[in-house]
Amino acid sequence: MKEYYDKGHRDVAFEPGSLVWLRLHPYRKKSIGDHLRHKLTPRFFGPFPVLRRIGEVAYQLQLPSESKLHNVFHVSLLMAFKGMAPTVPPTLPPVEDGRVVPMPCSVLRAQLN
């Protein structure tokens, strides 16, 4: 059994300051907002900077101040961010009374009467 596990196993380590994506379980996504269609919810949030490593498999992330999550996560919930670092800090969707407040991206057309 050990041989089969070792074939696909990869040791993952992140340096402090590196950016990572955060995967949340469905019950954790409720703390960000109430989603009606779980299939369409984002799988990863972020990217968030790593503050420090805690033990062998846990990392502390710098989350937004309005998030209702504990900021320490297991390495299996993190994925390395590839590409250019974003210039705008990541934000979570706005939440009011436990529900996500929809925000339009742009106005496609308008009609004035």
C-alpha cells in the first residue's frame, strides 16, 4: 500500500510571502456567503500571501479583515499561485445578513423612458 501512495505523493512547501489559492469546503463557503448553486461557486479563493509555516503541514495566511475564517490551513487546502502577482488585494464577496450581495460587473445596455 505504501508504494502506491508514494507514487502520487508530492511534498509541498510554501515560503513566507508567496501567494497561494485557498480551497474551502462547502460548509466553510457558507461563512463567506449563502450560495444557492454549489456547483457554480468558486473552487478556490485568493490568492493570499503566506505569513508563516506552523508545524509540518499547516500554514498561516493573511486573510482580509472582514473574513470570518480562522487563518491557519492544512497544506492540502492550498495551491501555489502561478503568474504575476495581482496589484489589487484579493477580496471576498460582500455579505449582508449571511447572503452574498450581488454586484453587477458592467451595464450592457440601458433604456431611459
